Amino acid sequence: MLHFIPAWYQQGKWCENEQYWRVRRMYTEFDDTVKQVQLFHRSRAYPYQILLLGFSPNFRHFLHRQGVYRAPYWSCFDTIQEVRRKKAVVLSFHNMKWPPHTEFQYTPFVVVALQKGEKYAQVEFGEDGNPIEISIYRGGKVYRRNIYDDRGFISSTIVYEDEKPLFQDYLMENGTWKLRCYEQDGHVEVNPKASSYLLAGAGFETLLPFSRTCYDSIDQVISEVFASYLELTDRRDIFCAAMDNHHAGLLGQVLKGRNIILSFFGDRYHWDNKLNHREMIGQAAYIVTDSRENSENLKKQSGIPLSNITDIPPYDTRTDFGISRQLNVQKILVPADGLKKETFGRLIRCLESYVLVNPNARIHLFTRNGSPARQSRLLEQARAYLETEEPDRMLSKFFRVEQCVDELSVSRCMREQKIIVDMGDIPELYLQIMALSTGIPQIVCTQTQFVEHGKNGMVLQDMGGLKEMLDYYLDGLSNWNDAMIASYEIGKRYTAQVLIERWKEVIDRIG
């Protein structure tokens, strides 16, 4: 059995990142574990399950968004709260218990419950239209917030004092509180009348008592319950853990002596010279990174001569050559996140010079930041570097901003692009894979495994040579078509079937 341990947490807390439907999602939910689960779920190449350590009352909705609704999982907080329900249900706030004479006021975003004309509660909904949270008010101030599980019950409640959280109760399905976590110092109390957790395995379940009545932190509770569950697993099982600062210390202790694959993704993990993490890395059965560059970087930072390491991109290529050839304009996608000021400034000036001689070109500044202010701020930054006497006209005619938070919006954007110009020290990984899929050339300043100089793109040594490279691909179709064919050939190395075969090789070496 292969167990995936994800890092799907909210800002370093042991809880999911579910949000109100009315709030714009700022960052993507997609990471290495999502893709790994998708690969094994669709290929059925190896038995697997997800080990969920955080509090995730809307986990079924998350799985649905990722296209793996029926993925098997074990939840630490379901075990703690003795939750036996498995399926999501339709829950209406009308069916909840409300005080007599409650009136409901419907706004475009929330539902407000009124008592004698005063605000009594506010109902918040998730992206699927299910109520996920109800805040209750007294004297115009919130004093309690109920968090609902998508399986149809109150999963947790937070009590406030002077509008500041005092403690959070984790509840059983019948509403009995099981754990009480205090906000001030983080210590946890166990309800003496419900002092056990439900441990279930293949064909059996049993109640085990908590070892203590009070814990210093919720981390200690999770560690204890997770360790108990591990006793039910086979010693030959493999645990693929997303390497993340939030749970690395806990996993390093609980999984000691087990077969571990550590998965490093982007900049999620920050090294900071953690000695205990270095020990965990050294004891791992295998290490998987998302790119060859990150593998080399990890070897350098850890100081360990790692031989059990490989790179398997979390994204697969799919042939979709897009529609850029059908458009009258030539869209140039320019990732802007993380660029140094001086690099961004020189890039904007070079692109400005190019559009003056190629009026069909359009500069699309790409950002993963979904903040409403990001678009205007990025354009204003670009405006500061323009050298024309009419910067506003230049911006409005030739410059656009592409805000793409999730992978679906990135895919839609990429289908219209003619070329990518990525001047980041570490090029955007998903854009590189998408460029291979859509067959468009890439101009980068850092050599990567996804760009072969002179074939599917160019490695730019000096910004002064950018115009020449753009002309090479955009002044006619011959070179552009050659890059498309090269992209297709390189993309064959990263199809879903190839990636799953590489994962099988890693598993076989451990077994």
C-alpha cells in the first residue's frame, strides 16, 4: 500500500484551506500530492490511500474539485471525532434549529438571520453552495462560529470573547465536544465524558482512550492518534510525504523506521538548516523533486551525498496545440511573479522596443496572484519603466495582465499565447509543461530540462538579445513550426504514462 501524506493546510494551521464562495481564490490548490493522487487514481497502477492529518470538514468537496472524489483516505480528525459518515449530503440551513420568529434576509453573498430586526446570525456558503459556516451574534458582536461538515453536521465550534477567539471545540456527530483547543497558549483539553477515539481498519473498529486528559498542543494529539493508526499498517507499506515545514517535525518522529518517500515541490519547503529534517532526509528510502534543478539544489543545501533521489514533474504533458496560429495578434506571455525590479525594468523596456517595430505583438503579464489590486499594481509598475512619451497609450494598446490562480485558467490562457518569455531565476514549472503541450517556444534565462536551446526555445544570456530571439520565432512560421514539433517530441518524456512508470520504478526500488 502506498500512503500519500499531503500538506493541504491553511497558513500553517492544522486545518483545510476551504473558503467562502464569495471570496476570490488567491492561490492555487494544485500541488505535487494532488497530481500524484490523480496519477494513481486514474491508472490504478498501485493500491493507495490519502492520510489526512489536518481538520478538513469539507474534504469531499476538495476531492471533487480535483477530479478524484472516490479516492480512499483516512482522516486523523475523523478518528478523533468518532465520525462514521462517509458521504457528503445536501444540507440546508432551513433545516437547522433556529429560535422562534427568526427572519432571513437574502443578500447576493450571504444569508443573514434576524431576531426582532437585529442581526442574529450570518450563513456563509462554500463553492458548491453548501453552508460551511454560521456566525452567531450578540449585541452586534460575534460570540460563536459553527463550522459545518459537508456530511451534514456541526464539526467544530469556536467561542469568542470580545470578538477574539477564546477556544475551539471539535465535536462528535451528535454534538458532544471531544477536544477543546485554547487559542491563547494552544493547550488542549479532552472531554472526560468522551475520552476516546475511534480507530478503524479493514473490517473492524475499536475505541482507544486518549493517553492524557490535557495536551500542550494539538500537534501532540495528532501525533498520538496517527501513531496508533500506523500500527494497523503493514511494515512494507510506503509513505509518500509532501515535505512541508508544518508537519516535517511530526512526521520525522512518527514515521521513523518506515519506508518514506519525501516529495519536494516548488518553494513550499524552506530549509533554514533544520538538523532534524536533515536526519529525516538522510533516512528517507527515496526523495522525489519536481525538477532536476531542485534535485541539485536539495543536494547542495542538505550537504548529504544523496543517491536515492530523482525528479518526477508533478504535471504531465497533453497534446493541445492551441489557437494562437488563428489569431491576428501575437501574444507574448511574460511571467512577472518573483522578478527582481531591475530585471523587470529591463524586460519591460526591451518589450516596449519590440512592440514599436511589431505592432501585432501583445505583452501579457502573467501572475498567479489573484488579488483584485494585483492587476492595476502590475500595470503601474510596468508604466514606471516605459520610455515612450505616451505611456498610458502604450499600456492600454499593448499590455495586458493575465491573473491565473488555478490550472484550468492557466490552460485557457496558454492556448492563445504565441511564445513565452520567462526571465525568472527559476522558470514557472507548470508554464513550461504547458508550453510543451501547446507547442509554443520558450525563451528563458535559466537552462532547464524542459527547454533545449535552438529546438523548442532559447536560453537568453543577455537581455539585449531578446528582440533577435523574438524575431526568430515570430517573423514567419518556419522557426515557430520547428519549435512546435520539438516541443511535441520533448513532451513525450512527460506524459502521464511515462510519469506513472517512473513512480513504479521508485516503488520497486524501495520494495
